[in-house]
Amino acid sequence: MGPAVCRAGLVAALRSVKLGGAAVGLVITASHNPVRDNGVKIVDADGGMMSQDWEPFADALANAPNPDALLQIVLQFAKDEEIKLGGCHSAQVLLARDTRPTGEYLLAAAMKGVNAVIGAVAVDMGILTTPQLHWMVRSKNKGLRDSEMDYFSQVIGSFRCLLELVPKDKGADVINNRLIVDGANGIGGLKLEEMKENISGLDIHVRNSGRGEGILNERCGADFVQKEKVVPLGFVPEDATFRCASFDGDADRLVYFRIVSSSDSRIDLVDGDKILSLFVLFIREQLDIINGKDNQGNEVLPTRFGVIQTAYANGASTDYLKDLGLEVVFTPTGVKYLHKKALEYDIGIYFEANGHGTVLFSDHFVSQLESLTSEFSSKVAGSSQHQAAMRLLATSQLINQAVGDAISGMLLVEAVLQYKGWSFQNWCDLYTDLPSRQLKVKVQDRAAIVTTDAERRVCQPSGLQELIDGEIAKYSHGRCFVRPSGTEDVVRVYAEASTEEAADSLAKQVAQHVERILG
Ligand SMILES: CC(=O)N[C@H]1[C@@H](OP(=O)(O)O)O[C@H](CO)[C@@H](O)[C@@H]1O
Ligand SMILES: [Mg+2]
């Protein structure tokens, strides 16, 4: 992996040169995957994932057969992109890694790649969560305070502000402030242990904190909890009935769960779909208060509100959101697609079922909100409209605007539950998920499957979609799709139906079609 990561460092440095020296980020992590793996993520100057326009160049560089070929690819690309080499432009790449044992060596390899570009400076930011590095790159390029301490104070301070804006009549229930967090034996657990003493209003207990003997992502963490739907390692019978959150290995995924009873391993899962629904309810309520929904007056804060899901969103969640009168937009799987679509709105909320997701507020909307809050403060200080505007502002400060962030997402969940005076059960009762099943099928060439309509239908190989439709027609509330994985050499099958048995059978039948046609 060393050479591949070194080349990624080269890409990141050239990206910074192309952007006139704006900071670019690079994280050494393999997210929710086993500890023996590792990987690299490039963070663009806006704090999001690297522009998709540069992916072909990155692919070509990663696959260059030898140094001469690599040099030719770089020189040709620099010419095409009008990137002036030779140090006439500065460049800076902020690097970070998670807790994997291979991280230190790979970060050094990445630095070599960065330093191969004359004028480029590599800055080692240390061991961070992936969202922290995204946040730092975005903050630095926006001229905001961008240190890790600034991250902590912004997140903790805005959470505290939201708690202070909880209406006094909301009686939080007894267990409300105890929260048990599965840190996946990763960086998220370590950072939360650092932060928790300063987080008022919550009694946080971290399991799999990363300080003990546990193995990263091993039968724990958000991906394990969301896919297997059983209690992660590290939890004890006394944790039953309490509200639990689970991070993945680089803390950019968040799900919640509750251990049903101390005597078995079943959990009640609250996945990304339900986190999205909670945030939608809260934000829409604040907008309704600000706009005086009851007095039919002109809206003081007209807002283009976008809700973005993928095909993996449970059908029940999409129906719930549509019943709220919201337009739900679908994109292919992958944060880069959802994030890009969410940027089209004043407020764009996106979550994948597996817990990747965040809430984006456009700069224009935040500036309007700041002016309105100041106007409310002078004219109707303390009014419900003023409080709602302050809640939205604090939310835009708390939720990571660069990428999904398990820590900031968890704190927004906690603030909203306290605002609504809801227990975990109230949240679970928002809607009932349709039973679902995910399978993986190993085939000769997963790329033979070409999908359309945000991966919900197959257009190649011909005949396969008709077979899938034929199986779906056998089940009530049946839905099923197949797609090639972007991170594993498999075809993924997703099925849902009105019963567990039906969902299992639908998934199995369709997987057999895939295996027979492509096996
Ligand atoms: C079903 C599933 O969980 N797919 C994940 C997985 O992508 P695949 O292309 O399905 O391998 O990894 C991606 C990166 O973490 C994440 O965005 C996506 O949601
Ligand atoms: Mg991750």
C-alpha cells in the first residue's frame, strides 16, 4: 500500500496547487473495515470528498506501471489542467491517520508523495477522526479557527447552547441523560473519552473506547451493529434498556441501539434513516416557528429544504418522510453523491441507512439566519421565533458541515431528544421498519452489472431486472435491488418485504439469479 498512498499524497499536493494553495486533506484510514486493512481518503478544499473530476487522474496514477509512466501521467495532467509545477505556487496538505498499526508508516509514505511536489508543505495533524480532519480543512480554507481544540470547543459549546434552548416544560425522562457509546475500539472512542467530562447534560459511558485490549471494528462498531443487529462486544448486561450509540472505526458513521434485555443479544436498532427523520422533524419545526406557520403570513425565512436518501433507505422511512409532505431525492450509494446533492439546498439533510450523513446549511441561508436572529433579538428577544432561530444557528455550528461526524451527530441527536422530551422508545416509534435482508454475491465480474435510477434498477445484463421484478411481485411490500459494491469485490443484494421470512426469501431468490447469470 505504501506506493499507492505515496501517489495519493502526490494527487493531494497537485490538487492544492490547482486550487491556488488552498489546504487539501489526506486521511489514512479504512473506516469500518478490519484492523489489518488500511486506506486513504482525500479531502477537498471545501472539506468534502475530493472532486469526482479528479478520480480518473487518481486512478491512472495508482495504476501507473512504473515511475516513468507515472511521471508522464503527472506531466500530461498538469498540462491539461494548467497546473504550474516547479514551485511557483505554494500548496499545503493536512495529513491525519486513525489508530491502525500500519497508519504511521503509510502517513510517512503520503508525506513523501506530498513533498515530491516542489512548494508543497505536508502538515502532520496527528491521530484524528476522519470528520475532524474534514472539519479542519474546511475551517482553514474559510479563514475560521481550525485546531482540534477549536473543534472541541465549537462542538461542545453549540451542544450546550442547544440544551439551554430546551423549553423548560419538556420533562426529560429519568434515563434520558445516561448514554452508552460503542467506540469501535477506534479513534472515536478515544476522542469521546477526552471530551466527555466537558459535555454538560449527558452522563456518557464509553465501551470499546480504544484504550483497552479490544480490536478495532471487531464485532463492534456502527457497521457491525447496523448489519448484524446484535449487541456489540464490550457491553454488559447492566447496559440493557439504556440508549446506546455506536461509531465506526474512523467515527464518520453513527447508529443508535438499545439492548432489548440483559438475557439475550437482540437489539432495537435506530439506523441512519431514523436519525435523518429525527433531524428533519426538529429542523422543520424550528422553521415553522420562525415562519409563524399558524398566522399564514409571508415566510420570513423561505427555505429550500432537501432530504436525500439512497436505495438502501428502508421503504418505511421514505414513506414516513413523504407523508410529512417532504420531497425525498435519491442518489447512488456513496457519501460523495449524497453530499453533492445536499449542497443544492438551503438546508440539505442526507443519511445512508448505515449511518453516514449530516445536515448542510448553505452560507447564504446561514447569513440570512444570522440577520434574522439579530433582528429577533432586538425586536422580540426571548420569543419563540427568536429561540427557534437561535436553535437553528446552534445546529449549524454543532453538526459537521464538511462530512458525516459520529460525535457531532450524536450530540445533535441528544439535544433534539431533550428538546422534544423524548425517550428512546418515542424515537423508535416514529415508524416501523420493513424487515430487510442484505446479501453479498461473489461473481466473475461485478462490473457486468450496470444500474440506473439511483441504483434501484438494473439495465445490464439484459433480462436480470425482469427476473428481479418477477420475484418482487411474489411478496407484499416487496422491494429488491442489486448493485456492484464500490468497496468490496461482490455484488450486493438488498431486499425488504412485509415479513422477515419474505425478505430473506426474496433476497435469496434474487441472489441465485445473480449467481446463475454472472457467477
Ligand atoms: C451497503 C453499504 O453499507 N455500502 C457502503 C459501502 O459501499 P459499497 O459500494 O456498498 O461497498 O461503503 C461506502 C463507504 O463507506 C458507504 O458509503 C456505503 O454506504
Ligand atoms: Mg467510516
